[in-house]
Amino acid sequence: MQSITPLETQGLMKNDFAVVLDVREESEVKEGMIQGAQWMAKSKIDANAPEWKAFLDKHPKDKEIILYCRSGHRSGIVADALAEKGYKVSNLGGFNTWQAAGLPTVKSP
């Protein structure tokens, strides 16, 4: 698993080379999200929820999955697990890194 910068992430998203996944819990997502990101709480991932299985089923292993959370710790855990399964993944780190770069955010779903 590799780290990635906000600007690199934005470029990959714009060119449809990557999907960005927010793994924070519902209470944290209320702070906002990266514009264009999808959301799947780590608790749902850990429980292997049907939504998580559906997410993985529709994403080919050659399309990068870029993960983030509040600090980068949980997203790193999920990224490592996905990498072991053969997915191309990167860890953006924390949501605050994106905000500090002045990149677009949206209110939570």
C-alpha cells in the first residue's frame, strides 16, 4: 500500500482512474466528505456487510481505490487488507489533509 497526495488523488479522480472511499463512521462524515468520494464505514467493512461486497464486486482490481479516514490509520488498515486481495490501493490519510489542500468537499450524504 502506498501513500498518495491530495493533488494526485484529484487528478486520478478527474480522469476516472480511481475511486475514493471514505471509511469514517457516520458521526465523522457529518464534518463533510471529499467531493466525488463514496462512503463505507469501516465498521461495515469489518462486518463484511452486503454493501461492502457489492462495492468490491463492481470495482475491477486494476482501478485504484484511494482510501481516507480521520487520521489515515483506519484507511491504512483497509488498504492493506485490500492490497492482500490483489486490489490496487493507496492511502490518502486524513480528511484534514484534503481540506488543508483547499480541494472541494461536500456535506455528508
